Amino acid sequence: MADNKEFRVFIIGDHTSGTGPAIVTKELIRAMPKGTISLKTMNKLSRALEIARGIPAADAVLFSGYSRQNLYGMRLAHFFGKKCAYLMHGCVEYENEINRVPDAAMARDERRMLAGADLILGVSRQFEQWLKERYLAYKDKISHLTNGIDWELFTESAGDQTRDPRGIISVGGGMPRKKIVNLCKALQKLKDEGLDGLTLTVAGDEGADSGEIDSFEFVNNVGLVPHEKLIELYHKNKLFIQNSCFETFGLAPLEALLSGADILVSSKCGVLSVIKKTEPQDIIGDTEDISEIAEKIKALLSSENHTRLICELDKESTSWKRRSEELMKLMKDLAGSGNI
């Protein structure tokens, strides 16, 4: 087997849009060896030509995220005898169902990708286990590559005079799986009990819950914003909350933590695979329990968990450089034997 400098991985996936999966893909590409091949354009036709040229030149292929063009790429990879892995940032079939926008065609295509991949990678150990339980036919080729942490975002929060002490932020827009409606109800409960000055910034695309979220007067719905703007918002708010009922990883809680905010996440968030030493007040056990959510928000608004959680993160083991090394090993093993 060739050494790292000679072995070339072709990473196929969006790395420009600013979505969570695109950020992961961009960071992996940036951390990988110089010989790594990646797409230069997101134009559909140009991308198809790049895929056709890049696959024969690569030793193994990584498809990062859902795209119908993956099916074309997987067929080409098999034609040229190249092993391919599919990095799943989420499960389109399941997430569409819980977001109340089921799509039979997308579900069918995703299952074809699962069948066509030689290796399936979840973005957390928790997601790997979930995939093995849901897709039993593929359990022997399912593993994981945990998302890394962009430590360049890290800032100290001490003495920060610009942060709103009662400002809260959540991402996911109107997607029902993010359970932001329940977050709004918890904040309304606190306001009714006399806790004034609460604000909730909601970032993300519109979805089935957008109308109800916007009906709360303390909500500032900023919609889809560039990644740089999102980081600014993390710096302006005291508390970040991810109340998702299904979250394969979730970069947002880590980015908020590195930006100096305290965080409150549900027990369903895969990011807990890298955030160690959590305490009960850091985690929402039941995403439907309005009283629990309200109680934990109130506690964190009068205290903090940022320092404790940051101190428990190991910079070296959670870096994108380490993740790229893990990816190289996975891909070299795959290319060498077809098995992990």
C-alpha cells in the first residue's frame, strides 16, 4: 500500500454552501494531504465532468452527503475498480419523515447509495449504532468518522460586554425535528413566571414549524445566514440550545461553545460523543417536556457551563487534522481489502 503522500482520495460533495455538511466537507478537504482531489465547481454538468476525470486518478472515493449525483459517481467508481465510502451527515429518509415532508424518490435514492457504497460512515458513534439498527442489511459495512472541531473559532468569554445575558439562540429554522416550538413554549412559560428580557434568535431555513415559531413575540427569526454571521450571533447570545429529537452530530453546539456561549443540548445530539463530563443540567432528557426545558434554561441563565465543557475538550484528539488522519486510514484499508 502506498504511503500517505502517494495515496489519493477524491472527496465528492458540497463544500461551498455553508450548510453543516458543507462545512464538514470543507474542513476535511482542508486538513487532508495536498494530493487530495476535490470538486472545483458546483455546477451540475461541470461537476459530472470533474467526477468522470477525478475517479480514475484516485485510489479511493469519498462521497460526502446526500446527492443524486452520488449514484452516477458510485457507478463510475465501480467501473474503474475504485472502492467508495459514503459519509452520511444525516438520514434523508428518516429526517424527511419527522420534518413532515416525506419524499419517496429521495428515500429510494438514499437506499441505492447505501447499497452502492463499499463503506458507510456515520458522523458520530451514536449515529453509527442507529444506522446499524435501522439498516440491518448493511450493518457489516457501517462505521463512523466523528466530526472534528474548528479550534480557530475559540475565544475566551471572560469580560465579554457585548453578550446579551438573556439572549438565546437556536439553529434549524422551522424543521420540526429541531423542536424549536417547544423551546419557544418553555421561554413563554418563563416569561409568564416573571422572567423578563428573554429573546430567542432562530437561524435556519423555513419549515413546517416556522409559522408557529414566528408567532412568539420574543423570537427574532433571521432565516438562513452566512456561516460568518452565525458565528457573530453565537458571540452575542448567552445561551445556545439544541432541542433536536434526532441529531446525528450537530456542529452548531460546538461552534457556539467555542464562541464563548453556554450550551444546552438534548440527549439525542451526536455531539455528546465529543463533549465530555456533562452534568444533568447541560442535557434535555425529554424534548417534549416544556417544564424540564424551562427549568434548565433558567438555571443556565443564572450560571454557566462554558468553562467546564471547554476544559474537557481535548484539542488534539478532536481536531480536523486528527479526523483527516482517521479518514486516510479508513480509505486505505478500504482500498486495500474492501473490508474494515
